[in-house]
Amino acid sequence: MPGLDFDKLFAARLHAARARPYLATALFALHVVESRRVPTMAVDRHWRCYASPAFVAQTPVEELAGVWVHEVSHLLRDHHGRGDRVALDRDLHGPGERLRMNIAADCEINDDVYGDGLARPAGAVCAADLGLDDGQLMEDYLRQFQLGPYTQGMVWLDCGSGADGLEREWDLGEDGANGLSRHELDAVRFRVAQGINARPGDVPKGWRRWADEAFHPPQPWRALLGAAVRAAAAGAAGGDDYTYGRPARRSAGLPGVILPSLRRHPPQVSVIIDTSGSVSDAELGSALLEVAAIGRAVGGRRDLVRVLSCDAAAGVAHPLCRAEGIPLVGGGGTDLRAGFARALRTAPRPDVVVVLTDGQTPWPTVRPPCRTVVGLFPRRSSWNEADPDHVPDPPPDWARVVHLG
């Protein structure tokens, strides 16, 4: 059986780079892996491109060029990371839902891929095939269609884990050869964004939008808060015990020897909600939404999250069952030092403390023995009727601060 025709495949990549010069850096960053298990061509999240010898042999160079651009578009637009986040947020799991993500991701990119020198391969999915409008994002398309009779002809689609985040049996994985590091990926994306901004008149609207976000990424405070909590939780949940349940990767270099790996214990998170009179009902409602998001940020383990309300005194720490069922009692003055003291006395002691407040409070003078994240509600001025010129102390330097709203 003949092997992969690398000359033909690389000729198609050169054609793609000529047709879309602003994507050349990304196209040539992909490392090709011959694989007879992929139906056509596919990518993984580490920027390896798996190519079927039979597919390459039967596909014209002009169409292969379009496939090159299609696959690298999945990676540049982070469809694997976005697919993971959507799966977690909307509880979408299993091969069927990942196929829907692949189709939705194809709809997002294919209106920008073909034409102007790139031929559309037979079977390439566009939004119009599903009766939907062009110009939307993968997350939007996912809400608008389900698998059914009109998608039966799309079941062959498999652009790999780089398109939807679900690892395939042919993936070489994080430790496989020729994958790009995180810094290398960032450098590739930056170079592509530079190329797009250098020729805005020749670039489709979808790519211009992507490049703008690459240079000036949106900073939604909920995403920042979630990222801060996840970072604090990851740092707190260090490996402090050994287990043979998952052998260490170093065992591969020592035949016949099984080495234990470090076990990571899940972190305990305490959330202190400011319920003083300076915090509005709307902000308390928003705080409850953030409590639910914090539960998702630690992998959905609600048993790891405890919530307590605090004004001048701290309430009882409640386990997180349903965020809307947590009583928020208060309305007086503010002294979150009591909340810190109560949280640190709770067993098991928290690894991470998250504070949701307007900042009108004194802060502990001693750094707590855990990581701290402070979510600050916006305030234009001090809320102190007795002293209109009062300026509250900012959160201490040892806290990671995220401005909310």
C-alpha cells in the first residue's frame, strides 16, 4: 500500500500560503503525521496535522490547499479550548455532542476559508447547509441545531481533537514528538495577527475580528474571576502524596520499574460574601451567580466549596448545594476580618478564600495561610454617610484582585 505523498501535500500547503499569505506562519508551523486511521486530515491541540494517504492521493492539490487552511483555522481559533469550556458549561459530553461541536466549528470558519483561490472540497459544511446564517461563532451555532436526518451525511467529519477538544485514538498526546509548546503557539498566533492587521483590506471579516481580539483580548470580569480562582486552586492543590494508581511518566524510561506519581488533593474553597448595607440586592444576586461559577471553576465539585455571609460579623459557613439556596444575612457595617477568621476556623481549613465585596472594609493585617482572590464590586465613591471624604483601604498586595461588573 503506497505511503503518504508528502510532495503533493506540501505543494498544497504552498498553494494555501500563496492564497492566504497572512496564514503562512501557522501553515508552516503544523507538523505532518501520516495516519491511516484518520478519514481525511485532522489536527490535535499540539499542532500536529494527521493526514490519510488515501485521502491525499485522491484529492486535487487545489482542494487540499483549502483543507490545509480549514484545519489550521480550527487551531488558530482555539476550537479545542472553546470546545472544552462549552462542554463543561453546557454539560455536553460524548461523541455525538463533540460531532456537533465539530460541525458548528466548521460553520464558523468555512465562510472565511473558501473562494479567492481556494476550492471548496465536496462535503465541506457551511452554515447555509443547516439553514443558518453566516458570520456566527461556534457557540452560537451549537444552540441552533441538533443532529438529525439532515446531518447524517456529515458523520464522516472528523477534524480531530484540535477542532473539538476530544482526544482521538491516533493522537500522539502532550508527550508525543513535534508538538508545539505554549510559548511557540502564542508566537504563531501573534505573527498571524500581525499579518492580518498589515493587510486589512484583503482579509475576511471573521479573521479581522479574530486578529483584533488576539491583540486586544476581551477581559470579561467573570472569565477573569474564574481564571483567578482556577489558578489559585491549582496552585493550592499540589501533589503531597504518592500513588501507584497512575504510574509516573518516568517509568517509561525504566523498563520493569514502576514509579509512583504524586497525587493531587482537591482544594477546599471558602467564599465570603459581603452582605453589608453598602452592597445592593442586585450585587448580592450577582454574587450568588459567581458562587455557582466558582463551583464550576473547581471542576463542578460543590462539596469543595463553602459559603458564608459577612457584614460586621460573620455568619455560618454553608456547604454549596445550590447557590440560590444560600441565606445571605446582614445589612449592617462591614468588617470582613471577621469573615476571614470564621473561614479559617472552618474544618477542613480552606486552601483558597474568595471574597466578593465592594471594598468598604478593613482588611486583615496578617496574610492568611492560603491563597486569596478578591472580587470587587464597582464603586464611584465611598459609602460612608458619617465621613463623605473617607477612602477605604485597597485590598492587600497578597490578594489577587478582580474588578467585577
